Amino acid sequence: MGTDLLIQRTRGGALRAALPVREAHGIVWAGRSHDRTPPSWELPPPTGDFAGPRTFRAVELAGHPQDVMENFIDHRHVVELHGVDFLDILTAPEGDGPFYSLTVRVGRSLPFFSTVQDIGIRYFGLGAALMTIDVPRCHLRAAQWVLVTPVGPGRIRYCLAASAALDPLLRIPPAPRRALERAVAAGMNRWSFHDSRADWPVFHHKAYLPHPRLNGEDGPIGAYRHWARQFYPVAPG
């Protein structure tokens, strides 16, 4: 993620380098490791028409970054806890170094209509996930970020950020286009934040089981955990 440094002033007034940082995708990223070495990988460049996130919401919670990211892989809980009608895997999860991606199809019955949506999910290390959604009938693409920062033992800062992009072929003047895209992003982010509240007690009380008893409806939790091991120190012996 580069060699730029976040500079922190100590109580005595001296300056010290705290964490390596990088600005990408309209987000400031800080590299964090058990031995304070900088990351050995770079964030990929943005794809598509998305600008940086137009709207953010954050809250401090009990939990661990991996618990949050694993939440997207635990497919059965999406049906039981979030009222989704079904979730199907369209493309199998695939790890590519520090990145992990899959595509799912989600069906949900809402108060006035039902929707079936394909969602691309990509992980950036243990602390970020990007979900991209195409809505052709609305000439719209949307991006929802889930960003998790450890802030203390057993504590995380849970942040959602979103952006939206209308089809460039739509003949809308620049100013109204930007206002509409921002309004769509804000509405999606507000709804996602509200929907995520069902997970917060789970993050708070979840106990990590190294070898959980999984069935076919739980999703590829084992494969995800195998990929996630690269971000932890190797156990001695």
C-alpha cells in the first residue's frame, strides 16, 4: 500500500511515523500489522465510472474485522437475520493474494416490490469489502463499501460508504446528475446502515471457533478462513 506515513505528534512534541497510509478510491487507508511492517501489496486502481464515496456513516462497536468480513460469507444468516428470500453463488469465491472475490444473486421481498440482484463482492485484506450492483432498468451502478478499523482490544470502527453512477448515455446536465447520484448513494448507505444493525449484537457476542461445524447452507466460510490466514503471524513450532 505504499510508503507514505501517517505522522503522529507525541506528548513531548516530537514527530513519529505511526502507520503507512495511502489515499485510494476516495478513502484514506492505513496499513496495520502485528509487527508494524508496511504492507507488501498495493490497492488496485478504481474500476468503472465510480468517483470516491459520496456518503459515509460510522459507529464504534465490539468485534473483530474478520468477524465483519466473514459475515458476507455466512450465507445462511443473510436469509435468517436479514429477511432475504434466497442467496445463490454465481461465481465461486477466489483468492488472489490479498484480494478475495465472489458474485452472488440475492432475492428480497420488500414492502412494495420484490427484487433480484446480482452483487459482486471483493475483499481488500481483512478490513474492507466492496459490493458493486448493476441496476440496468434504472440505468444505474452502485458501490457499497464496508470498512472496518480496529481501534482497541475487541473494538472496531464500522463504517459504510457508498457511491452511485448513472449511465453516461443518459442526457442529464452535470449538476443535476451529481445531485441525483449523491441522493441515490445517500439513500442506499442509509438503508445499508439500518440493515446492518441486526449484525451488531452478533459481532459483540460472537465466539471464534477454529473448527466450526458447517453445513452446505453456511457458505464457504472454511475457504475464506484459509485465505485469511495470510494476514496473521505464523504460529511458532
